[in-house]
Amino acid sequence: MLAQPYQLYVERRDASRNMARFYAMSIEQTLFGQICLIRRWGRIGAYGQTMQHSFDREDEAVRLFLDLLRQKRNRGYRPREKGDAERGS
């Protein structure tokens, strides 16, 4: 069982480069008791791509989750701004 829920959704927008990307991650437990880190990414408004990583221990999944979060923040991904949901973006 997971100690706590892990979920993340960040975006990177740059109108001058016509860039509107999202990156989402969550850590979930499978029916067989393994821990999975599920990643989704792509252009905002599209389903994008998905990748799944399986682990035997939660701390391994959390370590990868935090490493990926650090990489995305360094590349300019930020949480969705409050007004974005209201504008329908």
C-alpha cells in the first residue's frame, strides 16, 4: 500500500515558439502489489504519450518521480496557472 498519493501535472508554454506542452506523473499500486510510476506527456489538448515503470518498493518509484520532477522544473515546466483552467486551455 502506498504511504501517500503522488501526482503531478506541469506545463511549459512559450507563445513565441508555439510551444504548449504538459507533463503528468502519478505513482499507483497495481492489482499484483507492484508500484508503478505512470508518466504522460505531449501537447496540451492532446492525449500524448504514456510510459509506465514498475518497482517492487515505493521508495524507488519516489526517487525516480523526484528526479523527473527536478529535470522538468529545470527545463521550465511549472504548475498550471489558475487562470488557464478558466480560459479553457
